[in-house]
Amino acid sequence: MTTSLAMTENEVAAIRDGCGLVDRSERGKLALTGAQAKEFLAGQVTNDVEGLEPGTGCYAAFLTHKGKMQGDLRVLDLGDELWLDTERGALQALFDMIRRFKIGFDVELHKRTLECGLLSLIGPGARAVAAAQELPVAEHSSMRARRGGADVVIVATFAGVDLICAAQDVEAVRAWLAEQGAVPISEAAADVVRVEAGRPRFGIDIDDTTIPQEAGLNERAVSFTKGCYVGQETVARLFYKGKPNRHLRGLRLEGPAATGDVLRAGEREVGRVGTVVESPQLGPIALAMVRREAEPGAEVEVGDGARATVVELPFRG
């Protein structure tokens, strides 16, 4: 488990009252250009890409034909291209899907993972540090700017803002952000903000066995009014007629826990632990996919005998 000792006082202060800086340049990054880029992508992902306008974006998933997630991604309409970024572990599946199904469309696929950097600012001071007060509040809104002598795209996130730049400009932009007051923090510290907000990470909290509704992603990632896409039948049937067998939940932990630990209610396995963090406000907490019989308020056993209480997300103090 991440302990309170793993977060320094500076990290706690940054995410609560200031601005923390995390380099996420390792994320998988692609771009699409061409007259049919939106039309093509709309048939492959769960959200309404065709409704985007320059300066806006959305969160989406791409699925198997059975509705299971192959990964999730952020889609940004930058005017001259559609920007896609995803977990590095899902990049190959996204790349292969696009390359396979774009045949017949006026679409060009561009690799951006090594060519571009991505710096995340987290905390209430993020917009001030990035000089992005004019950026629209809506998540995934974006604008082009010059920061630290480099061209950047600034993107609104639930926890602050991201800055996308050329890979060769990352150090200059990072140095400029530090001059404005950004404090380097670890990914573990950033995870505290994510877990408290109930935001799952693909490959840790959710995986290729997950249907979006199980992870509570329908509101953020799925449009039920757009045209057809791969896996739509399963997603729609579960939404309109079914009940998920499991849900993404929070855990308030009473003892040590680690990612992958089994959750049990009595003798029955009811889930597995995802991301575990030590929240300065809430103490030890975690995300977990939990079977529906272990409802919020239920007590479960974690791993070798620690106890935890299942709670609704997001966490509340």
C-alpha cells in the first residue's frame, strides 16, 4: 500500500492548495487527419466524436464486438487534426484497430508517442500556473498557446490542465512551469486525486473483461444517440434492459491491501482490488470492481484478512 510517508508535505500541499506537475509523456499518442477522420472514428468508439468542434474533446472507449473494453482514450478536436491519447498498454490495440478499419476512408494515421510530450498540472492552482484562465471550464476543452518559448496545447482536465508539446520542448516547458510555481510530484501522489474522484485507470482498475457500464463510464464515455459503433449492441442492451453483475466501487481499508488482492464476502470471491492510495484526508482507500451483491455499506475481507467497507464513488470526506 502507498503510505503517508510516500507523499511528502510538498506533494500534499501541491495537490490540495497549489499545483503539482507530473510528466506523462509515456502515454500512447496518435493523430488522425483527413476529411473523414471523425466519421471513421465515430464508428469505432463509444462517444460522439462527430459532434466535436475545434477546441472541444471527449472521453471514450473502444470495444470488442462483445462490448468488452480494449482500452479508453481522450479525443481532442484540434482543428487540423484529431488528437488521441491512451494508456501505453492500450496503444497497440488502438493503433491496430485504426489501421485495420480505416481502409476506404479518407483518413491518415500519425504516430505521436515519441514525437510529443505531455505534462499534467494537478491542483487548484493549475490554471494560474499555466496562464490558462481563459481556457473553457468543460473537461477536454483545449487551446493553443506559447509557454516557455514553445508551442503547446493546453487541455482542461478534471484535476487541472495538461500541456502537450513537441518532445524536444518538454524540458523548456517544464522549467517554465516550475518558475510559475509548479511542484514536481509522483504519479502515486496524483493517484490520490484520481482515486478520491472515483476515476478508474485502464490496466489497473478496469481491463479487457470490463463493459463500460460496470465501471460507471456510461455518463462520461458513452453516447446513446450517436450512430453505430463496434460493441454497441451489448452496451445498449445492458443499459436499457439489464443490470451489471459488478460495479466499480470504493473501499475504505482497515488494513494493508495491494492491487490484485481478492475481495471476499464470507466464502465467496466478490472482486479484486485496483489502485490503493493513502489519502491525507480519508486515510487508506482503494478502487475495486465488486460484484453487485456486495452493495455499498457491506464489509468485505481483503487479501489475507484485512477488512474493508464498500462505498459509493466518488469518495466523500
